[in-house]
Amino acid sequence: MQPASETKHVEQLPYDFGGHRFLLNQRDADGFTNGTTLWLGGQILSYYLASVLATGDDPNRKRAIELGSGIGLTALVLHSLGWNVCATDVEPVLSTVLKPNITFNNQSTSSHLLECKELDWMVPPAEWTWDAPNSITGASPEDPTSSEPSFDLIVTADTLYISELVTPLLRSLHHLAKLSLAASSGKHSCPVYVSVERRDPQLMDRAFDECRTVWGFEVERVRATKIKKALERAGVVWVRDKSVWEGVEIWKMRLRRDT
């Protein structure tokens, strides 16, 4: 598999992963959104998660949610590892690539859930609803329930690229982490993995500073050596050329119960 930076022109991207072959539609010609092609941060995050998450066919398999799922690779990888997954994005990404890719590639007999929903970070979490079948941030159903789900893993990749989205994204991640914390008796929330390409160092520094100072996350950058080992374990040939992937960073964040 080539690095994502070299495959944006491929309309249907074949992707072999752990005995699975995914066929992922891309829409590079649209030009109106960053979410309709595979980006390097998501590609590398999928390899890293596969190297650190437990696999198996546990009937009580945990739940994951992804924000900004794009063409759906990370969600599909998590599902192939046995996780129940909620993949989210906004239009036009949702209907042009995410839902079609999830539907086409989710043909297994697995009992694990893989669903797609709209989640617009600009909508405050107080206005979210989990009852509607297709949207968390759309119009509320006539008879909504008050329950909110908790997740055991929160992931997002290639979603920190313009300043206007930083606070809405972090607010959304914080809310989901709080739901995780409320549903457990532990000292920390579930892990939140954020994968980025450091194209704009000032934006990245500001975003992770806000994670700590405004939203109370404990923030730790995954060492590059761990990322390299994950790529090597997956048989990624281009790991040998560090210039291809060294700009990608993976950050692990958690909320403490006393924050």
C-alpha cells in the first residue's frame, strides 16, 4: 500500500489490512472538502491502532466513535478488529464517500455494529441527540430519550487543519470523554487518539495547549519509534523513508476524574 499522499488520484482505492481487503471510493476532483480522500494521518493511525488494541470475538466488545471519518478507513479497520464502531462526518462527505464505503465493505457476518451518522462539531453537545438513525446533530426526534451512549475509544485524524474548527472539535471530544468518564468507576476516561500532520506548527501547538488548559485533558504524544514499529509490523515498505511519514503525530489524551 502506498502512502496516502500518493493515491489521492485513485478513484477506488484497494486497501489490504489484516486479511481484509477494503475498496474505498475517493472523490479528489470535487475540490470542496478535505474529507473525500484518504490522508496520511488517518492511514498511519489505522496501523497504529491495530498494533495497540486487543482483538478478538468478545461478545461484550467495546464501542468506538470516530470524528471526521472521511472515506472510512479507520472505522473499517476498528470494525475488522472486532469493535462496535460509530463513524461520523458531515455532508457532503457522509453521502458521497463515507456511507457508500461503509455499506460496500461491511458485508461480513460479524455481529459487531458499524454505523454512520452525521456529527457536526459546530453544534453544541447540549443540542446533540442520539435517537435519530442518521444524525446526532440533526433535528431532534419528536419523542427523544435522555440517554447518551458512552464509548471505550474515541479517535479522530486529519481534523486539525483550520483554526475555526479547533475549539468545536475539542469541545466535542471533551463531551464524549466526559460521557466515558461518567460511565466508569476509573480515574480516567477512555483514550482519545488524535492523529495530525504538522503542516502548521502554530495551529498544532495552540490546539494541544487548548486541550490541556481549557478542556483539562492529559496529553501525551506517541513516540515516533512506536509509530515506526507499528508500520513495520504491518509490513509497510515506505516506513524506510522517514521523510514520508515523520510529519505525522499521534497524540493520546484522557480526562481525569478530578478535572
